[in-house]
Amino acid sequence: MIFFLFLQLHSFYEIIKAVIFMNIYNLTREELENYFETKNEKKFKATQVYEWLYQKKIKQWDQMSNIKKEVREKLQQDFVIELPKIIKKESDTDVNKYLFELKDEERVEAVLMHHDYGLSLCVSSEVGCNMGCKFCESGRLKKVRNLTTGEMVGQILAIEEDIHASLYSVVIMGIGEPFDNYENVIRFIKIINDAKGLQIGARHITVSTCGLVPKIKEIADFPIQINLAISLHAPNDELRSKLMPINRAYPIKEVLNAVEEYIKKTHRRVTIEYILLKDVNDSVECAIQLADLLKGMNAYVNLIPYNETEAMEFKKSKKSQIDLFYNTLQSKKIGVTVRREFGSKISAACGQLRSKKV
């Protein structure tokens, strides 16, 4: 009721101003078209602005030479062109980790990975995280706030500017649970996939969730068919609830039922992520239980050797145990890979990102 009253009192532009802080990178092309229409301008100008922002990557309104001066002045009055500030960069073999400071002085990290097939960026979606996974460094700081769409887009643009190159793929696997910031993440995907935006193909965009069932079902109807990864990390509810509190709200059966529904609608294969913790979830028995859970499902398992941190009690499984787990899954006809290990020397590996606040 309050929202509809808000709609009556404010124009579309005023809603944008109130909700998304006036950073131009927050707007999808459709939203920018709506903005121009409220200004009695042709909506094709949104495409022109997008081309300047995302293809020519300008950061000054007066550089938009094919847009009339009076339109540029309106844009300058209504929006800012603003990227998060890189305050630290660390490098290891094939990895660069970036620490960003945001407008309110909160901080997040992103990781650039150099693969044979191209550059991939792991972006953060929240400041802190409320999911509380026991093995994850990121969750030591409880969620402070969602990142805006523009702050997520800005991670890409700032890093591309730093390296003078374009990304091949993006994974939303950094700090935060992406589906806990669903609307901004969806807007982010639309912008980076847009043919006039960053032009990153849908098959090169991956979202990882710890299992927010309603959002798994919702994204099944999303028209951009991205890759979905499910952080499972245990083959039974008793163990998963100890490791991942979210399991008490959405136990394994509910998560996998939602995944089956997603697969049925999208015809897309899903990744099941599984971090191997020494003497916790890396036994042959766990591998057999996991295989039984996934039997017949259009999914494959991505085994992740644990990346140890000083604040966590867990230890990395021995290579022999990782190999045994892998071979057990293979023997049960489950597709399986082992994630490449890199970045741990600079705390840039999976589960090690944090805001530097703790």
C-alpha cells in the first residue's frame, strides 16, 4: 500500500533517485529508456548512452558527442558516473585480488582469474553475509547491506580499466549470497549481458547460491539462461545443518527438488559445488551418499579443495582423499571435476574473501 502511494506521489525518475542513489550504472537499458520518456526524449537515446558507457567506456558526459548538449545537461543533473575505488591490488600466479572502497566507505573484494580460455572475474554482491557457513571467511562479517547494481557493475568496469582488457566470463561467487540481493543481481546480469552493455554471454555468467529455494524457482523463469551453481557441501541434512545454517530453512530435499524444477524448465545442467573438509565431509561414505542424491539429475559435481584461513578450524583434505572421493563419484556415473587451486597465497581463493573489516 505504501509503495502504491509512493508511485502516486513521485515520478519514475524520482523513484529512481530515491532508490538507487543516482549512479547511472544502476540502470538497465529499459529503465534508462523509461527515464528518457519521462523527459520527453526519444528512448533510443538510452542505447546511445549505453554505447558510450559500456563500449567506449567514457566517464564524462561531455564526451557523448552524438547526444545534444541539453540532453547531456539533464543527465548530468540527474545522474553521476561513478565507479568503486580500488584501494589495494594483490597478485599471485594467474590471480589478481582487488579491494574496493564504496561511497559509504564500506569495502568488498573481487578476484580476477587468468584462464587459458580468457579472463574471469569473481564479483561480490553484498557487504558481509548472513548465511553463516562455518567454513567461509566472508561470513565472519554479518551482512551490512546489499551492493547496488552499479557497485557490482563497477567492479567489472574498474578492473577492465586497470588491466586494459575485457572479461570473458563473470561468476557471482564473492562476498555475499547473490539470491539474498536478488533484484540487484538480476539487474546486474541484464546490464552485463546486454548487447549494448558489456556483452558478456549468458553462458559465461554463473550465479552461485547456498540454496534459497524460492529464488532458485524464480530464476528458472528468468529469460537470460545463465549458469546456476548450488553450494551443497554435504550429502545429508545432519551434516549440512552443522556446516550451513541455511539448511535448517531449506533442507537438501527441498533444494534439490527446486533444482530439478529449474532443470526441467531451462534444460540447463546445474553445478553442485562441494568443498572437501578433512575428516568432515570427505569420506567414501559421503561420496556414495552424494552420488545417490544426484543419480539421474542433469548436474555435475565441482569438488573444491578447502582453502584454509587462520580464523577457521577446518583443514584441507589430503590429495589422496580428494582423488578417492573423485573416483568414487566417477564409479557411480556422476560427472565430476576438481576446481583448479589458485589464489590462496593472497587469500583470494574460494571462501577466503572478506571486507577487511574483521
